[in-house]
Amino acid sequence: MIITEAASISEAANGMNDTPGMYLPAHVAGWQKLTNALHQEGCTAVVAQLWHTGRMSHSSFHGGKQIVAPSAIKIEGGNGVQDAEGVEQEHEMPRELTTEECEAIVNDFQHAALLAKEAGFDGVEIHCATGYLIDTFLQSCSNKRTDRYGGDFEGRFTLMKEVLQKVCEIFPNCVGVKISPDSGFNGMGSSDNFEMFQHVVRRLNDFDVAYLHIMDGIGPGAGMKWWGKMTSNGFHGLCESLELATL
């Protein structure tokens, strides 16, 4: 199985230079060259990872418009971001998405999955990890919403649930999910992650999910480098560690 680098589900989902997209006909044409080549080499599981960068984006990717998140909570203690010109910038304050915008993002994931199918992919992986949009909906440190996309465990799972409902119809039993309950990357980590992500994993049994991809963190200490910066991106330490072996 080969999983691609994350592809943005819409122009609004962009937030990192030199990353691919999955929302235009030109993207499909480009991806078809890749999937055809891999299938010719005998690869039978070519998977497109899909994401929305959320508050890890920068306004320069969006014509100066404010970045978005489940709640208006700025990343504190993160690594900073690169803007559209590749210049290091501090994290910006996001605005809270409206309920209607959340619904539109679900449809964007559906559209991206349809294009992935057209491009010849055998499946998709939904990026729900490391402080990008869906992860920030799951975690209590970044989601303080009072509509159906926030609140208790099931409320915070709602965006992910609605995305899976749409995408699993397009790729039945060929959808992967990536989560990172232990990672402190991009300012993440919540005191109730152990219970929250157990809830997430139990709920995945209700969908045609092919596999679960869990990141335990990206380094045990302060020796990790990210864009040349020294930082600690391992376990956030705010609750009991939840690793694949725990589930």
C-alpha cells in the first residue's frame, strides 16, 4: 500500500507550500499519471490522503482572509508557519467556522473523494491528526463550540462522522483514518484525549473503515527539528497515553 502526501480538499483548505490538491480537473489529470504508473508496477492499493489545514494555515494562502478553526483559539507554543511566500510567520488567530461552513467542508471532502476515484485511486485516507482541521474538532483544547459540532465526545466527533458517511459511500471498505491522540504537534493535546479517542475508535466500527493509522507522536524529546527549529513534538503528557497497542 502506498499513501500519498496530504492533498487539499479545496482552495480554502490550503495551508502549506508545494503540496497537492484534489479539487480541480487539472489535479485529477496529474494524479492519473501517478496512479497509472503505480498500478503498472503492481501496486494494488494506492491511497490518497485528504486534508484541510485549518488553523495551521496562514492568511496569505487565502488572499488575506482570516484562517479558520472550530473555535477562535490561537495555537500557543507551536512551531509557527510558513506563509505563501515561504517566509516564517507566527501563528495567527483563527475565526470560528459557522455551522453552514462546517457542512460545506463535509461536502468538500465528498467532492475530493469523488475526484480521487476518478483519478484512479484505490482508496482514501482522511487526515484527522496533528492539529489540522478535523483533529481540532475532535480535541477539547481547540473545540469550544456549542452547536452540533462541539460539546461532548459525540458532538466533537460529528464533523469526522459526517465526512466518513460521505466518503465511505464512494470508497466502501477502502477508507483509512489517521489520528494522533498522543501528539503535542501544532499545539495539540487535551486532558480528555484518552477517553475521547477511545470513543472515536469505537465509533469507527459503525463505518466501512479499512484501517486505522495512529501516530504516537513524532519524537520522544526536544531533539526533533521542524523547519530548522528545535522543539518537543512527542507525547503531550496531559492524560494517559493512548497507543495502538492500548486499543
